[in-house]
Amino acid sequence: MLSAVVIAIAISTKLLGCGLPSILFLKNKTAGMRVGIGMISRGEVGLIVAGVGLSSGVLTGDVYTTIVLMVAVTTIITPIWLKMDYRKEVAKIE
């Protein structure tokens, strides 16, 4: 349950924090959302910080596992989601 909540928060904060400003600055909803989607992925920095937190005793094993799962899921879904989004555009053009 905690993992699902953390993953949902990780995705929504990137979409809102990166996608929304991009929509406003680019004045293009599609391009702005692509920026937000592209920023969803979280990687090595999160893993390094989580590893340091675990080794120093600040994080429990459950929290560390949740962070690792969030990094894995967001890293996997980002290119898939972008590919689906670009396919929609190609379908519109054809």
C-alpha cells in the first residue's frame, strides 16, 4: 500500500511540477505534458540517497524497499508512456 501511494505521489508531483509550468511557458498542452512525462523517471540519485539512509539507520528496510520500487516503476513506465503519447501523434498525422 505504501509503495502505491509513494509511486502515485512521485508521478503526480512530476506531472504537476514539470508538466504544468511547461504547458504555461510553451503554450502547448501536448508538449508540456511530454515534458512532465519525461521527468517522471527517478533514478540513481534516489537510490544513492536511499542507500545512505539505510546504511546510516535513518531508513528502515521497508522504506528502502518502497523507494527502490518507486525508482524501478517510474524508470520503466516513463519511456512506455512517452512512446504511447508519440504514437497518438503519429496516428493523427496519418
